[in-house]
Amino acid sequence: MTAPAPGADGQSGRPRTAQHFSVAPEPEIPEGYVAPGMPGAPVTGYRPAPADAPSRRRRTGPAVVAAVAAMLAGALAYGAAVARVEGGIGWLAIALAAAVAWPLGRLGGRSHVLPPLGALLAAGALFLGQLLGRTLRLHHLAGTPYGELLGDALRLWRADRHPLDLVFYGIAVIGGFLLTRRTATPS
């Protein structure tokens, strides 16, 4: 047997069902109780930040300054290493990327600007380190002042590029980007 279809007024021909009432007593609920998962329920392990805590969103400037300082320090260390070693040590590009990415990610938070900036600063650290290394090597060979040798080092860098150098720049760029994203703390 099937139920009749609703009529023109939207009412069906079926009788209404009875409402059921429970005879069980209502449980005692303390005042202010909110069931878990409901809006207003406390979350375990959550501690709200104090009102006077500094916001991580406003630390982008200091993060960039610290990353530029890390880039320059990394370039100095890389240049000194290149000047002492005859062969290429381009694989240290990942160390330069990490040195730049750590302050950007930790201090800067999750800004969309910081990972590309980390990639650029890591590649810049590699470039400056290579130039400094060639300048130090030329100074050691010729004994002329560093200022005069910088132009010669740039010409020598252009003439002495290898396809493997592109791989090292790729490592620096990708490493700077990814490591900045991975070390980013939520803001």
C-alpha cells in the first residue's frame, strides 16, 4: 500500500505521527558546561597569546634584515672557502640557502613574499661568494688592491662559467625557496 500523493495544498493524506516524550529525568549539567566539539568548548593544549605579546606579522622587516646579514656572512665564508680550494665547492649552495632561509622563516612567519625573497638572497649569496673568492684568489696571485680586482674578478667569473654552475644556482634558488617555506612559523 502506498501513501497518497500530496494534494494541491501540499498536505498529504497520511495522519500525523504522535510526538514522543521521554520520561527519563534530565541529566545534571553544571552551569557553563559546553559539550566537546561545540562552539565555545575549550580546546586542549591551546593557550591564548597574552595581549602584550608581539605579533609575528610585524616581524617581516627584522627577518629581511637578518636574512641579508646572513647572506653577506655566508658570501664571506663561501668566498674564503673558494679562495682556498682549487676545485669548485658549489654544493655548499645548500648551506647558503639554509643560512638565508632560517631567519626569514623563523622571524618572518608565513608571508607569501618571503620564500621568493629567500630564493633570491640564496642565489645572491652564491654569486657574491664566487666573486669574493675570485677576488681573493687574484689578490693572492697579483698582490694588487681588492678594489681594482673586483672588475677583473667579474670578467673572470663571466668567462669561467660552467654548465654545472647553473645546477648550483638552481640548488641555491630551490633550496632558498623551500627551506624558507619549511622553517616558517605560523603567524
